[in-house]
Amino acid sequence: MKEEIWDVIIVGGGPAGLTTAIMCGSRHLKTLVLESNKWGGMPSSLYPDKIIPNYPGFPDGITGMELVQRWLKHIKKSEFATMKIATVTEITKNRAVKTPEETYMGKTVVIATGTRPRMLGIPGEAKFNKGNKGVYYYVTHREEFRGKKTLVVGGGDTAVDAVLDIVDVTDEIYIAHRREKFRALDDSVKKMEESKTEILLNTEVKEIRGSNKVEEVVLLNNKTKKKQILKIDKVVLAVGLVPNGEIFKKLGVKMGEKGYIITDEEQQTNIEGIFAVGDIVRGSFRLLIVGAAHGAIASQKIYGHIKKPYWAEKKKGQ
């Protein structure tokens, strides 16, 4: 029996992987998408009810889960895309994608494994970050914060968006950022500043305390060196992301020092026929629309690589 070879194998079924599959399907490329857990990545697993305020075409916003459902509906309409739940354990330079059950061969491979929340690594974090004991990395269900005293930690879009998502249901809400200025979108920061949120700049969380659940945190002002204890019920640690790239180190894909994959302007890695899209890419502006753009760029290059149309032979700049 002849071994089945896919035009494109996409590893990861999050926003970048799904939108890449849509674009490859529109090019009539035989596409396989492999996802180890839940379709939709972080929008479906960590913040399904969060309103995404900056995805073009939805001026009133759209929830993460609604976007995922639209992407899945789009993919399922394509006769060229196949979706499978499978954990990828290895990718080889000859584009063999291995899972515990099967090995798939591709003419091209797209890495779209994304990121996961970074742990802060402070005392008390690991004690309370499981079993709904008070430490979280995203606002997954906002009703859990109703009537609670909540501290959000971080200065980027994830942190500020978390504040805006729950500010109307919390009893008290604080945000602690270790720098003097937020790096989140200006519009979001302005909304937060105009809300009831108490903003603590130049402030670091040094410890989370409690018996069976979070009861207080120890804060340090890194300018004055003054410590303060804040009574709190919930802590959201929105302090950055870590790339899911451990399985690609053996492959030899070039990565930056933080583990993000380096690509060229056409989303190609240093290995022929292997691409990367979305949050796993170094220097990526981590918005859903960026993952979609990466998918469009990669699909164009992959189509040229496989189908070899006349325009794909043109040199860059022509």
C-alpha cells in the first residue's frame, strides 16, 4: 500500500494553526491538522468567554470561543482539510511527523504550537494554582471573581484585558506592574484608568499566602523598597508566555534565546519545507490577527513550493 503524503501537515490546532488550515484549504492543498488537546488553543481552553476587542470585522467584539467555532466551521467546509486529535512527539528533517500511534509524511510542515502562560516562580504560587484555590493565569470564567478582592499582575495586554473583563463583577480590583508604564494597547489602558481599578506601578509580588486558599499577597515597591501586605481572594498572574517548542530542539529548527522559532518573511524556518506561524514565532506581535496573517503568508509560499506556478519562479523584488 502506498504511503499517504500530505501537501501540508500543521502541528497545532490553535488560532494560527486553524487559520493556516483555512488558507491552505482555499489553495486546494491536501492539509492535515494535528492537535493534542482542544481545538482552538488558548481562546477555547483558557478564555472562551473573553471578548476579543481587536479582531477586524467585529467592532462590538467577539468571544474567543465564537471565533474558534467560526474557524472550525470554515475548515469543515473544505474537502481538502482533515483534522485529527493526536500528540506529536517528533518532527524529522524529511518532514515525518510522529505521534504515539502513527507517523505522517508531509511535503511541508507548519509548526503552530503557540505558547503557554509563564509561571512567576514565587512562594505560594504552586500551592494555589490548581484546584480553584485562588491563583490563575487567565480569566477563564469571570463569575468566579464576582464579589472577590482580586489582584492582577502584569503590564501587557493580557493583564489589562483581564482587569477589564472582571472589573464590573469584583468587589475590589488591583493591578500590580513592576514598571512605570503599561505596554498594553493605549485604548485598553485608558479604559482601565477610568475604572475603579487601583493601579500599583513599580510594584512586584513577592509571595502569595494562605491556608487552603489565597488570603493575602506580599508586595514590594521596587523604587521605595517598601513592602505591603494586601488582603486578597484571587490573583491573576498575567506575566508573559513561554513557547511550546521543546519537541523541536532535536529537529534543529533555529530558535532565539527565549525558545521562539526564527523564520524569514515568508514564515520559513532554516529547514527546507518547514514553516512556523503564530505565537511560537520570534518577534511575533501576539494577536489573533497576526496568526491569521502568518497563515496567509505561509500558505502562499507553500503553494508555490508544491504546485510551482509560473509566478513562484520570480525572484524577490520583481
